Amino acid sequence: MACLHGLVIGVSHYPHSTDPVLRSIAGPAISAARFAEWLRTRWNHPGVTLGSLEVLLSPIDDEAATALTVAGEVAGPADAEHVKLAVSEWAKRCDVSTEDIALLYVAGHGTESLYGGGVLLLEDYDEPGSGALGNALDLDHVRKAIGTKRAYADFIFVDACRFTTDAQFDAADASPLKPIKWKREDATLRTHLKVFYGAAPDQSSYTLPEATVLEHGTMFCKALMAGVDGGAVDLDDDGGFCVSANRLLEAIARGVESEAGASNEVYARKIRATTEGVGTFMDVPFHWPESIPVTIRIELDPAGAAGEAEAALLKLRKASVATHHCNVTLVPHPSELTVESGKYRLRLNNVPQPPARFDQENDFVVMPSATHWKVEVHYVGE
């Protein structure tokens, strides 16, 4: 069976950094840990299984217990030695089958280098003798190199800042880590690339306030989790819930914009306008939320319409194709019934006919957070 191979890296602890902007900070390790937990326990794909997941974390003391617990098995700290080996081995796992998926999630301090594009600063960044970009992962290298491997789709999540630090302006010997073996003339084999950024170009990424930082870590992670848990759902060809990459990108932009308010209006505007946040143009499904039974409550307004109405429930599929699901009994009223999560159409008309007093259709999304349907009955001629 096809596999998704995931690598998750989170860095909050920077013991060697002398730059006050790039100090140790709570949030990134939690962000990575929460995403790893979600990927391990809730990610779902009908044709792909989770083949491998490696997690490297460098939390600060205040978040260590939470991060290490929720992440599950952690392979080691997110320092240069461990990251170099992990990225190299991850790329090899992604070079087995053209049906596989490659996924990378990184969180921590990041910069846009004048010489090599985006980088993630690792735990031992700024260690004496390492140089301005020593012990940093070259994300542009990873993005390009992983595309030459056999996995057909690459999902890359970058929860990091994207500005150039003062030290880098004078760095002539920038040499971030490039762990994947490839040559520029190597053919690109992937067909889909989707990149999700926690910051727009030249902008900062944001952690959450101290009171809530242990829940999601960063604004990006909070928006991402809201998207995969329902905010980015669409319908697949069979009428099931599906989170596509492009809808998730837009949901993240909305979520970060809402969370940060005016301070991050630049993010939403820039991230929607740049192809950097999209990758290849063609959309690709990312996650199918598990279908679960939901008890819904159907209430007509006015309630008296229930006594003269008949109703049928139709299951909606993509392109608004509807198929009969079941008849609905409206008395006693309000009516309750249990259906699988998804999108439905309620067809409502009066009996007997003619004359037609009302004849209407209303569409609803069914999920655990949306269970009450209040339907306003529109009478003909009133």
C-alpha cells in the first residue's frame, strides 16, 4: 500500500544564540509536537497509510513535558547532527514508490538568507565556530531536492519567520545544511508540491500567548488544526469530507489573520498573492476526516408546518449531485435522526398537493459541531 513518510522538527531551545531576536522561546516545539500527534492519530487517507514518522524536538524546560508527551516517540534533539541524518534518511524513504507522499513539518526560528533562501535555525545555531548560518537547515534545498525523489506529492509546512538577520547581511560564507544528495540536473519526479508558510516573505511568525501556548504553540499551528478539523473541509467525488491543500492554505490564512488581528494583515494579503504558498497549481487532497455518526435535530419555523409536510434527506456529492438517503418523519416535532457526517439536502413540501403551499430544498453540513437544523418554511404567496 502507498505510504506517507513524515518528518517533524521543532526547535524552541537556542542555548548558543547571542541575537536577542533569536532567543529561546516557547511555542515551536509544541507546534511540531501537536502536528505530530495529529498526524499519528487522526490523519486519514483512503489510499495511503502512515508509513513512517520521525520527530526531532528541542523544547525549552517550560514546555518539555507537554511536547515530549503529545509527540509520541521522539528520535532526538533538533540539532545539526540529528537533523542532517534524519533528513537524509527521510529522503531515501520518499524515493521508493511513485504512489507515496513526502511530508515535512518544521517549526522554530527561521530566516530568509541572501544566499540560500529560507532556512530553519537548529538547536545548536550560533554555536562558536559555526558561522552565520551554520547549524541551520536549508529549506530551499530540501524543497528542490525532495522533488527529485519518487514520492508523487510533497507537503511542506514551515512554521517560522522569513526575514534576514543583521548578521547574515555580512555573511559571505553562508553554508546551511544540505542533507539530500541530488544534482541540479536531476529530473523532478513529483507531480504535486504544496508549501504552507507560517509567515509571509520578509515577515515574522507568531507564537501564542503564555496562557495558551501549550495548547497549540503558535498561531500557524492553531489555524492549521482548525483547518484540518473542519475549517477547510470540502466534498470529494463520493460526497465524503475532504481537506484539499488549496482550501487548507486559505483556511490557514484566515485563521492566522483572525488570531493576529491588525498586526498580521500583511501575512494574509501576501500569502494569498504569492505562489510560494501554493506550490504546483493543481490542487491535491490532503486529509479525509473520519466519517462519524451524528444525531441531528430538525426544527421547522413555523413548527405547525411539520403537520402538513413530508420530507426527504438527500446525500450531496461533488458538483451538487444529490442522491436519496432516507425519508424524514417530522412528527413528533422537532425531529431527530442519526446520519454519517457529510453534506446533505433536506427536501420539504406540503401534503396533500396540489395546491403547493411550500416546496423547498435546504443544504446542510453535518459534523459534531453542527447538529441543529432550523428551517424557515417559505409559503407560496406569503
